[in-house]
Amino acid sequence: MHQSIPSETAHHVLWHYGQGGYEPGNFTKNIMRSIDSADMVNTELLRSIYPALVAAMDLAGKDPAGVAKLRKIAGGVKA
């Protein structure tokens, strides 16, 4: 992982993917939806503004062990 992911961000991303965690506010929910739907150029733009959030979403979506890693960051969250 190149970007440090805070526990709160891990919780939000886990929630977004239905893997535990807790629900963020509407703004963060909308940013996560934007990251999910962004093409490569816009993903990189969003990464420049929200590096930890994009890193956490990449981890959950691209790394087979990503959800487990996010659960560890979040403090042992179970689904």
C-alpha cells in the first residue's frame, strides 16, 4: 500500500462494499460513487484530492485480500 489509509476511511469503504464498517456522510458516499464510476483520468484526479479514499477503494476492488486488509486497518471489523 502506497497511501496510508485511516481507520475511518477503511470503515467507510467496507460499508460501501457491504462488508461491515459504518456509513459515512452523504458527501463521502457521493465521492465513493464518483470514484466507482470514474474513468482512469478522473480516478487520478480524484486520487490527487482524496488519496486515502481512492487507495482504500482500489484495495477493496483490485486486491483479492483487500477487504481483509481494510478490516485489519479498521480494527478487526467483521462483515
